[in-house]
Amino acid sequence: MAHRKTILRIEDMTKRYGSKTVLKNASLSLKEGELKILIGPSGGGKSTLLQCVNFLVKPDKGRIWLDGEEIIHSRKKELYAYRQKVGMIFQDFNLFDHLTALQNVQIALVKVKKKTKEQARTRAINELERVGLGDHIKKYPAQLSGGQKQRVSIARALAMDPKVMLLDEPTSALDPELISEVLDVIINLRLHGMTMIMSTHQIGFASELADELVFLEDGNILETGPPKKMLSDADCERTREFCSKITELYGNSF
Amino acid sequence: MIESLTVLYGALPYLFRGTLVTIALVAGAMGLGLVVGVNLAVGQVYGNRWLRKAIGIYIWFFRGVPLLVLLFLFYFGLFSLLGINLSAFTVAIIVLGLITAAYQSQIFRGAILSLPEGQLKAARALGMSDRKAIVLIILPQALRLSIPGWSNEYSIVLKDSAVAYALGVMEMMARAHFVASRTYEHLPLYFSAGLIFLILTYLGTKGLRVLEEKVRIPGYSR
Ligand SMILES: Nc1ncnc2c1ncn2[C@@H]1O[C@H](COP(=O)(O)OP(=O)(O)O)[C@@H](O)[C@H]1O
Ligand SMILES: [Mg+2]
């Protein structure tokens, strides 16, 4: 593990809204193929942290390196190129509502990556088949279930060949019976070595698959560690409290 | 009675040519209003403070000054002052277009603001510039939502176009007035002009309803 190279490094990320600091000097780094899972109470700053990573939210302070290269987000070209390499999955999918599943995956390939229509189409169909949606490519978001929508959004992100994926509670908006179809896709990504940061309340899933859990509360990263230790005997009192509560709530398995 | 009908019958081709002028006025104004209005709306939602302020002043001006005043102001005042020689017809299109742009911009702005914030975020996350995101993701959805409001605006511009008569544009109302004042057959002529306006309103709004249905995103119930 030690020999793997660092893909993403975040240092001292801080975000304020008005006088409220919702993220305080958060630092984090991801090695190739690593999965880190953000846990913590609602409002703790998980979404803010993830969205600061690709500058959907502009941090007030903080630096980011991808593959050793620092990203200067005020340089637009650099920012757009960087975002192509960072896939983002949102809690509420955010599929483009006026486009079919196929077009959702295709559009950035054509308009951002400048692939031909034909190349983009082939790639999009491949990605949709990979998430089990080969039969639904012509459907519009409103014609898909939540689980299907989230799988389209994963296909859309993967088609860009990202180096890192950010997943913000990808199963929280789903009916319970649809959660596993999305988790299965994420497990598959993990097995194929995708580097990921994900926030979730699926603690069973997190403990099975994560390399590390990162506990975030009130904008502070209070503790980071391997799942076993975090869940059974965390150093921090607050982490222990949260983990026992959430284990009770969501169960240990997935 | 027979006499009135004979006059009317003789005047109809003349009125119909006026109808074509009216249609051209409205099509030109609505088209100009669409292009300018979309840009105003985008500027108002995504622009910086100064741009938003400037657009606010534009809208305040064109919604606040009466149409007739604007027509005279532009035709006799502004364009002749600038030494630009435009026909009354062209000036009428420009003025009607700039006014409806102010109103249309508010239809588009409302539609843009009604879209979930996540649409823009998802587009940016894929590496799209804001410009691409707006053109490819935001506007196609916002414009669909704007069709009912736009249809309403069409019927208003259609009626307003009759005021172009005051510049001497030979649209429908001008022609009805011209014939009526010569033949004293006021009733049948103005009645016919009114009827043609009603038919145009009907056809336009009907056409836009068909368009709305045609571009409706599958899966959404109304
Ligand atoms: N756009 C915003 N404006 C003001 N406050 C915000 C905004 N977005 C998030 N916050 C606040 O930041 C804090 C962290 O939110 P968030 O990152 O969404 O937490 P989490 O994802 O862990 O639930 C919350 O207190 C939230 O109310
Ligand atoms: Mg969140």
C-alpha cells in the first residue's frame, strides 16, 4: 500500500458562509485505488468538503493537487480540465432532465471532450451497459427509478475517464430496495481500482469496503482511521458516540 | 346592408395585405424579443452586479414608458438624431421588439430560476464552462417552461402592433381606418379588423400549444 502514489491531496480547506465556518482546515489525501468514506452528522460539512474538491463551492482557503500538480481554480481552462478528471455523483442524481439516459452520458463527451458523435455514442452505450442499463438508454430521467437514475449518473461520470470519483451520499435519496443496485455498482468500481471519496450513512458498506473512515463534525475532521478501529474503539469520544448511534440506526450489514 | 357588404368585400384584399404586415410586425418583434430577452434573462441571473443593474434599468425603462411615446421617441427623435434612416415599419419592429424583450426576459428568468440548482452543478462537474452549461443544459429546459408565458406575450404584442398605425405603418388597423374614413362603413371594417385579430390570436396560441406538446419531455405529467 505504501508504494502507491498519491492521486489527490487536499490541504487546509476552509469554507465560510457569512460568519459561519462550515469547513475548517480540512486536509486529506488519497492514494491510487483508495476509498475513503466521510461519515458524520448531517450538517457536518461532508457535502461542502466534496464540492470544494472540484470547486463547485469556492473554498475561502485551501490547496488541491491532482497527480502532484496544484490546481489554480481561477484559471478557467485549468479548472475545466481538472473537473473532467474528477467525477461527481450527487445525492439527488442531477441528471439533465431534458436528455435521455444516452444523451446524458454522451453530451459532455461531444461538447467537452470533443469526441465525434459516433465515438461518444459507442462509449456511452458501453458505460450504460456496464451499470446494467443497456435496455434503458432511450429513456428520460423522469421515466427511470431512483436507482436507475443514480446508475446513469455514475455512467455519465465514468465516461469522462476520471482519476478520482467524489460520491455525495449516493444512496440517501433512494428507496431501501433500490440501494443495493447502486452499491453494487460502487463495489464494482472499487474492485476495478477506482480512487474514491464518498460520504454515506451506510455504515455496514463503509466498514466492509473503505480503506479509511473520516469523521467530520461541525466542519472539523475529528478523526481518521481504518473502519474496524473507528467503529469499535475510536480515540475520539464524539466519533464513538456517532458510530454507535449510526450502527444502531442503519445496521451493520448492507 | 348590401352596400356595406359590397364595400367590405372590395376592401378585404386590401385588409388582408395589412394582415400580412401585422404578422410580419409581430413575428419580427417576437423574434427580436426572444433573442434580446434570453440574453437579458441570462445576464440577470448569472451576470455580475453591474450587468444586473444595467439590465434592471433597461427593463424599468421599456416597461414603464408607453408604447406610443416610445414609437415617437425612436422614430422622430432617436433615429433621426443619430442620422439613421429607417422605415416606420422597421422602427415599429425594433420598438415592439425591445419592449417585449423586457417582458419576455422576466418569463425566461422565472423559468431559469425554477430549475434545480443541481443542473448547473452537474454540468460544471463534467467540465463544462458556464456558457456551455447555460446553452446546452439550462436554456433548453427553461425555454420549454417558458412557452405558456411566451404565448401570452404573443397575444399582447399582436394587439400592441396596431399602435404602429401611429407611425403610418400600413398594417391592418391603418387600412381599416383608411377605408372606413373614406366610405363611412365604420362598423363592418373595424368589426372585420377585430375579427382578424381574434383569429390571429387563436392561431398563434394554438400553434404554441402544439409546440409545447411536441417538445414536452417524456415522463413528466402536467
Ligand atoms: N449555500 C449555503 N449557504 C449557507 N450555508 C450553507 C450552504 N450550504 C451549506 N451550508 C451550511 O453548511 C453546513 C454544512 O453543510 P453540508 O456540507 O451540506 O453538510 P453535510 O453534507 O455533512 O450534511 C450546514 O450547517 C449547512 O447549513
Ligand atoms: Mg450532505
